[in-house]
Amino acid sequence: MAALQQYLAVRQTSEGLCEPLATEDFVPQSMPDASPTKWHLAHTSWFFETFLLRPHLVDYRPFDAGFEYLFNSYYEAVGPQYPRAARGAITRPTVEQVFDYRRHVDAAMTTLLLRPLEPHLLALVTLGVHHEQQHQELLLMDLLHLYSNHPAPPAYRAGSAAALPAAPQRSVAFDGGDGQVGHDGDGFCFDNETPRHRVWLEPFELGSRLVTNGEYLEFMADGGYEQPALWLSDGLALARREGWQAPLHWRRREGAWLELTLRGLGPVAPERPVAHVSFFEADAFATWAGSRLPTEQEWELAAAGAPVSGNLLERGELCAIAAGDDAGISQLYGDLWEWTRSAYEPYPGFRAREGAIGEYNGKFMISQQVLRGGSCATPTSHIRATYRNFFYPHQRWMFSGIRLARGPARPAEGIST
């Protein structure tokens, strides 16, 4: 019953996220990297239908045979996929039919989960649940990007979130040394978090909180986007080509900077963490600040044993807050995904799972950077210290932010911004 309750709760959360939407919001696709809301709802159902119901529920009848092609994301072992960049061009099935599809899958999954299941099938259900939680965040990312294309962008949820003053930026020293990173086998993890292995770290420092909008405004005012010495070559070329002058969802009006969040368009709040920046921008800012980005191993060592807190989605805030105490690290979880300087690559001894499920992570371990910590759109139950998110260095529509690092440690010196 526990697996059924977990399954139904996550499915209900996905649909709850859609409650503020109009029917027209479900269909468009704002860019090739994004997907329509309708597609997210259907694809997560396709996952359960493809990997659990078709092979393991006797007499299961698919809702629509054409959905195997329409809603396959990238599983080559399953079969061909409808082109990703054209998902928004599909008006059928209708939104109503997609919700009917979800009800069809939920009824069949309930039947399956009321029966005794072997451990490997229960593990597959858990993977599907976490897969849907990933798409809950993607749904919000993609929706915000869709709204950003509107000349008068709507708000996903209207109102303003309370802003807390940013704590002073401090350096927190860590001794480094011989440590271990990777999942320890207790509870769920994705395969890219394994195997757990030893690492050696030199002493290092992390900023006590995320970089704020106010600090990023200082970088911009100092000509940060125009100083080649601050930028990686590919990043500078991209920034010039795309005309970057600010984070993705910022816009300039009547001499003032405004920011689009899920609560709508409003003045940039200096005390909030700067969001929707690429790896290239994060790295340039860190260089400007006389610092660097942390490695994922440093981040995980710092996070070991820290409680998972700070997530705002379940409190209805949907906007990150720069808060924390003066003594140590704050905001490790649940405000913004934090860029690291670590390339996304397999851990020593990593082996992808056999079959189509093995395509989940392993084949993407090239040309991307690791992010850690979760964001304001990540469900709390989905966050853990070993979670390795990954994006290409040019991407910035996700809820991504900046934490500074230095190393080796300098006990008498703080991180400056």
C-alpha cells in the first residue's frame, strides 16, 4: 500500500501544479529545450505504461497505440520518438484526452500495486515516481519560459513572497582530506549517484549563502558582461552572439531592472539569490569576485549530514529567499540548483542498468556540468546530498544559481563580492 500511496500522491501533485493554468497554456512549446505542459503529463504516464503496465499487468490494454511514439522522450530501445523540437506543434491528443490517459494509467497502476510485487518491480515504480517529480520541476521551468515570451507576461501564481534580508556573505572553511562521495545505498537514488567512492580534497572554503541579485547587479554595473578576462572563451562568444546583458528572465524598463518569476513580473529584489544564469555567467561572476565555483565533491562534503530544508514550493512561495544565519552554510537545499565546476561524467566503476532504463542517465555523461542542491521547484522528498543534476553550460532556463568557493582555505580571509 505504501507504494500505491506514494504513486498516487505524486500523480496528484503533478495535476495540482496545473490548476492555475488555462487550457491554452498546456499546448505551446517556447523552445526546443522545453516541452508543453500537456507533453509532461502524458510522458510521465507513458513511462509507467511502457515499463510497468505493458510488460507486467496481464490483459492491460494501452490507452492509444500511437502514444508509444508521441510520448517517448529518448528511449531508443523502446522505439522511435516524435521530434522533440516539434512537440508544441501537436494539438491532438487534446488536453482532456491527456487527462483521460492519466486516469486510465492510474487505474491500471492501482490494480498492479494492490498485488504483491517483486522487489525489482517496486524499485521500478519508485524510479517512475522520482521521474515524475523531475518532470514537475521541468513543467514549471518550461511554463516560466513560455510566459517570458509574452509582452505582458502572466503570473503562474499572483502575489508577492515575503523577502528576508540576505545574511552577510561569509567564508566557511573545510579541512578537505580523505572522504567519500556518492550514494550509500540507504533509500532511493539515480544510477548516476553510484558507486560510492573515495576522493581526496584539498582544504577549501564555500560561501555561506548564494550570490544575490544585488551582488550580481554590481557585477553588471562593473561591466562584467564586457570584460573578456572574466569569461571562458565559449561563454564570451555565446554572450556576445546572444546579446546577454543580464540573467535570462530579467528585462530593462524605464531604466530599472525587472525580473519574471512564477509570481509574475516585478522589480529585481536585491536580497534574493540571482537565478536563471548559465554556467558561463556563474563562472564569470566567480572570477570577477576573486573566487571560483565549487566542485561537486566539495559541495557534497559540505552538505553531508545537513538537513534537507529551504524548499519553498511546498510552502507556496515559488520564489527563492536569501536567508540564513551568520555561523555557517545556509541554503544548501531547495532554493536554486548550484552550478559546480565539475563535468558530468561517470563515477569510477559506474555501470548503466541493462535495457531501456539504462538510457536514463548514462548516455548523457558528456559536455554537461553538474549542479547540486535542488531548487524552489524541486519537491523536498526528491532532494538529497548526492543528487547530481546536469545541464549544458549555455542553458539557463532552469532554476540555477551561484555559490562561491575558494581553495586552499585562507582562515583569515573572507569571500568578497
